[in-house]
Amino acid sequence: MSIGSKVRKYREIKGWSQEDLAFRLDVAQTTISSIESDKSIPNSILLNKIAQELDVNINDILDERKTNINTVEKNEGVINVDTSINTFNMLSEKLIELYEVRIKDLEQQVAYWKSKAKE
């Protein structure tokens, strides 16, 4: 399930419209629509705000598995380190992807404004 699909799912669980969530995040409704339709990916700051407003852990939006480093296996009484490390690695990869997209956007904006400055 994509990030946008998860945002929509958790928003609908709250019973909120896109406008409601947008108002709480101080963004345009079109921003929420764009995220939910997977036309854009929220940057890490907005993603964190979305998770907070929807009362979910950011991992619930980024990763299908809901693994917590404090989760203890019932039968063995040990921390499931392999799964926790995998979750952190997946989170890191998603954040890197988000930053790379944001960096490309910023580079395009800088190039645009540089070309305008030369005119």
C-alpha cells in the first residue's frame, strides 16, 4: 500500500475530509489530494505532521509491518532485533527517497530562478 493510500486510510478512519486534514496541517486541500493520489510525496517534515495529526506512528505510513524495537517475542522473551533493524533500514530508505525527491525539486527551483535572474 502506498504512502498516499495509507494517508487516505488513516484520514478516513478519523472521519475527516481532505479539507479537514489540510486545515489542521495548514496546507492546501490540493496538497492532500496530490499526496493521496500519489502524485506527490510529502517531505519528511510534512509526513511527520501528518502522522501526528492522524495519531499514527510514522512507520505505519511508511512501512506495512508495524514492528517496534520494544516488541518482545512472547515465547522466547527476547527482542526481535532482526525485524526491528529491517524496519529501521526500510524507514531510512524511505526517508532517503523523500529527501532525494525534495532535493530534485529544489534544484529545479534554483535553476529556474537563476535563469530568471539572467534575463
